[in-house]
Amino acid sequence: MVKAVKPADLRAKTPDELEARLVELKREQLNLRFQQATGQTESQSRVRAVRREIARIKTIAAQNAKNAAGAKTSAANA
């Protein structure tokens, strides 16, 4: 069983690392969907875990982008 990634670990990563992980997870999700369609899937729980990890990464990436935009705006106002 694969251990879930904690949000704190994801926040410590750079945007490029998050993007690479997101691409990797999307590929895995595609493979799992094909396995599910052909009835070869071994663990249904992995589909759910991958979907949630994708959502976590997207959420943290959006938060980072928002914080960066906020910092840029506050620096311009100062």
C-alpha cells in the first residue's frame, strides 16, 4: 500500500517538482482507468488515492500562485 503524501511535504516542493509529480500522477490515473475498464485493476483504493493526491497538488499550486501574486502586489504598493 502506498503511503499518502502529506500537504506539508508538498508545500516544501518547488513549483517545477509539483508539476512533475502532477504529470506522473495523471499518467498513473490514465493507466488505472484503462486497467479498470479491462477488469485488470488490483486495488480500487489506489484510484481514489491518486485522484486525491492530484487534487492536493492542484490546491497547493493554486495557493502558491495566489501567495506569489499577493507578495508581488504588496511589494509594488510599498
